[in-house]
Amino acid sequence: MTQTTTERPAGRASGAVVPVLAFAGIVVAVMQTLLVPVIKDLPQLLDTDPGNATWVLTSTLLSGAVATPIMGRLGDLFGKRRMLILSLAVMVAGALLSALTSDLLLMITGRTLQGFAMGAIPLGIGLMRDMLPRERLGSAMALMSSSIGVGGGLALPAAALVAQHADWHALFYGAAGLGVLSIVLTLLVVPESPMRAEGSFDLLGALGLSAGLVLFLLPITKGSDWGWTSGTTLGLFGAAVVVLLLWGVMELRLKAPLVDLRTTARPAVLFTNLASIMVGVSFYVVSLVLPQLLQLPTSTGYGLGQSMVVAGLLVAPLGLTMMFTAPVYARLSAKYGPKVTLILGLLIIAIGYGAGLGLMSAAWQSLVISVLLGAGIGLAYSSLPALIVGAVPASETGAANGLNTLMRSIGTSVSSAVIGMVLANTANHVGGVAIPTMHGFRVSFLIATAAVAVGLVLALFLPGRRPAAHPQLRASSEEDANLEHAEAVLRGFRGRVLDADGAPVARAKVTLIDRRGRQAGATLSAEDGSYALTVPAQGSYVVAARAPGHAPLASSATHTGDDRPVDLDLDLPSRTVPA
């Protein structure tokens, strides 16, 4: 059972909550990006061969993929703020470990711990949904969702500057300092959400999902080194399929699964997650191509001969544009819905990559590509949490957004593997050094465009926003929310919880249970004993109520699925006390 045990808090959160949570997302992005300027030097810095050095990056990817859905579910159960702070604390510990060592195994351990910070994105989105009023929620979630790109864009030139003028370990000290600052700000500004999911943590499900993800992502990230047709690569892919299928069967049989696969199978959730993979693919291509193109020497005939810092500054507008897109998204989404903004974002990304095929001959052209792609990716990323939040119960926000963030990570992993293979296979070898070619860059842009085209097709299958019954009444966000609530009540059960004498019972817990025995909704009765529960679909339900001092009551009822409410008063008997 995964529904809430409390209603959404009525109090409004401080105005500083949104920037503090977005800053946590930026810190996570910084942690992921800080090694980009020194990737080529890692074998020498760690005194190892290039194959082993790649584990410093792979370990963070794997731990982030595993931690994201798990931390989201733990946040739903035990508190999103608590799990957000824990995620950041583990990241700080990992950054300090990496800062103090040049040993390969310790460095991999530290980077693995840093990957746990990826859970901050879905936890921050969940906190926003629980605390913010409806009129602020759209732009806030957009900023939080885009923070991963914002942080990556801003961190690249900063990390390059540090790497050029200081010991490379300073990068980890900087990440640890940002993590500590984020923890302090969260403790001071962000309140804990009272929203909780019922049930226990699915430990076996967490282990199964972790094993399946590692088996799937490991050959994706290492396939180019091992060989895509090698026994190791194919064996791991096969094992991943078996483990994930067994995990899915097990999750479907549990009352409180780690991931509610039935909810995940809803069209709004399923197609959003599939489109997220495509957005992740398209986002990472520009991060792989433009910095290399900018830094290649002009003697190649197509390289732009820029320094590491200048290249980072020219790509930084990608993240800045994503940040400034958040308020634009909020206005567009309020008028047309997140499905339309997702489609618009994907179209702009396609235009950006299409234009990029002919804009690779000057440094300023990279700036144009960064701005165009930043606007498109910003709109697309901003739309994803809104689509998820609108399709799942409040108590599943953390887990559902955790899974969506995981889908984006899978997209970037696939992008890294495919683009890396393309650039390697099209490279010119001069003096034993592989130099990427313009042909490889253009093929990479074409792959990104194809991914966007697939994302567009998937987005078209998303359910559209239902038009308002009375658009002339939707004059403000508050009225909008009230109207939607009134319409929702018409599609469910309503009534009062009364005691044996007919007096109202306040704060009684009223639970809706479907015919499979799964909880389909929950609420608390008001001071006058009234309650209202929406139904996910027509059919037979059990409406149960309990309150201190009263025996529990369960009543069977049927809803036909139309817009007429079913009135159902619940008369709680007094608790009998043995003589």
C-alpha cells in the first residue's frame, strides 16, 4: 500500500525553499561534471591504465542509478527532507575520501559514494509537491528538474579553471564544500514534509533492482572496451533481462513494492519515462561533442583551437538557458499543459541539432547551438516531473520521480556509449593518438536528432490535458485548484464519519480499497466529519474508517465511473470494553 496518511499541508513554504532545493540539484550536477576537464589525464594521475581509470566515472553512474529510485521510495516512507540530507551527506563523505587519495580503489569507492547524491533530484521535486501552493509548483519543479543541466553547464568552466591552476584534488574539496553548504541551507530553510506512504521498505526489491541495473548499465558503459559482441557483454545483458523480469514478477505480487509497476504502466507514466530516455540521449550528445570540437587544434582543419576554460564558457549557456527557461515553461504549461511543452521542447532540440550540422566552423556558432539546445532541453526537462506528478498519487511522488530520473540517466549512459563508439570508429589516428573527425561529430548530431524524433513520437501518445468544463471560471490559480478539487469529488465517494450518537468524528482515517485489496486512496475527515475520496476507475470498492475510541468500520460500495458522487456516511460503533 502506497497512499498517503496525511493530507497536503495547508501552510505555505518559505520563499527560499525553491532556490535551496534547486541548489541541491546543482550541487549534484557539479559532482557529476567536476572530472570532465581531467578525464584524459586520469590514467596518469591515478597511475593506472585507461581501462581501469574509466571505473572512476562508471562507479558514480552505477551508484547513482541504483540510489535514485531507492532514495525516492525511502523518502516517501520516512521523510523526503531526511533522505535528501542523507544523500548529500554520503556525497560529502565520498568527495572528502576522493580528495585525500590518489589510490585507484579508494578513488572508485569515493566516487561510488558521490553517486548517491543523484537521489536529491526526485526528493526535491517530491518536497515541492508536498509543500508549495499550486501556482508556484510548475515553475519550481521545472527549475528543480533542470538543475542537473544548469549545474553541469556552470561547473564545466569552473572545474576547468581549477584543474588548470590547482591540484586536481581541489575539485573534490570544492564539491564537498558545496555539499556541506547545501545540507546547512536545507536544515535551516526546508521543513520536513508530513506526507508519508504506508507500508514497509521492500529490501528484496531494492536488491533485485540494484542487481538488474548494474548488470544492464555495466555492459553499456564498458561495452566499447570489452567489445559489444564479447561473451562478457552479451552475458551481462542476458543476465540483466532475467534478473529484471524476475524482479518485475516479484514486485507485482507485493502489497508495498519498491516500484508500483501497475502505476508505471499507465500511459502517462510509461510514455513519459520512455520519452525521458530520448531526452537524456539528446542532452548528453552536445556535452560530448562541443567541448572536443572547441579544443581540437586548428591544424586539423576543423578544430577551433580554444582553451579548456574558454570551451567551458562557450558551452555554459546550455545550462544558463535551461535555468531561464523554467519561468517560461510555467506560463506555457499553465496555458497548454506539460504535454505540449514537452513536444515544443523536443522540436526546439531537433532544430538546434539540425542547425548544428552547419554551425561548426566558428566558436560563436557553438554559443548559438548551446542556447538553442538549452532552451529545448530546458522545456523538455521541465515538463517531465509535471507529467509524472499529474499521473501518480502524492505518496508515490518520490519513487515515481526517482524512476523518471533513472530513465534520464539510462539515456545519458546509452548516449555516452553510442557516441563514444561513433567518435572512436570515425577517428583519425596520428602518432598513435585518436583524433575525432568532423564526420564523427556530424554523425553524433544526427543520432541526437533521431533520438529526438523517437521522443516526439512517444510524446504524441501521452494523454492530453482534459479541458476545463467551465473555462470562464478559471480566473486564478486558486480558483483553478478549487474547481479541479470540486470536479474530482464528483468522481468519487463523499460523506461524513459519525459516531454511534450521530455526532461528527474529526480526523478519522478513511481508506479506499480496490477489489484486489490494494489501497486506492486515503484521507482524514474534517472537523465536521466530512470526507471526500476520488476513484481511479469505476468498480467495486471498500471504504474503511477508523478513529481512536471507536471500532473500525468497512463498507462496500460501487462507483459507476460517471461524474455523480456516491454519498456514503460511515457510522463508527463505539469500542466495546470487556467487563
